[in-house]
Amino acid sequence: MIKSGQIWTTAEAADNTSTVITITPAADKRVALHYLLFGYDKTLTTTPGRITITIDGVEVLSVPVTEAGPGPIPLPGMVSDVVGEVVVITLTTGGTLVQGSLTSMHTLEN
């Protein structure tokens, strides 16, 4: 169930292209990430993927993806420390003929 204040964002990429979600809050808000869901359209055979999260250009999470998914990643309490920081979530390409999909749920906090 989607609750008031939740923001769901989905991105999909073409073959052999990373999937990226960029969250740019207002100058007086913080991004609070709560949940990620990722997947590839094919089984990964030779190229493992990776999910990274950066906050204001600093990598705060980097995990390998070795299965096509779908894969959920709950992120309770992942909040940027400073208001106005940009959050970038990247699912790297899973191979030449593989397409990725990435969904995030976040809220904006004071």
C-alpha cells in the first residue's frame, strides 16, 4: 500500500546500459531511502551487476548483483545527513544484451 509522502521512482535502461535514479531534494529537505527493488530481464551469465548509492557524490553503498532478480533491498534509516544532498542510485549493466530495472521508494524529510 502506498502511503502519503512516499515517492516511488522507476527507471529502466537499454541493453548494456546502467540504470540510474537521481533524487534531487529541495534545499531544505533530506532524502530518506526506504526500499529498492531491482532486476534484469535475463539471467546474468558472465557479467555480474552492482548497485551503488551515492549521497552528494560520496559512495555509501555498493553491493554485487549475481542473480537476475527481482531482488528487494530494504533500507530502513538511510537518510542523508545534510539538507539538499543529491542521492544517485545506479544498477550497473548486466551484460551486452541485458536490460536492468530499478525502483526506489523514498520520502523527503525536514
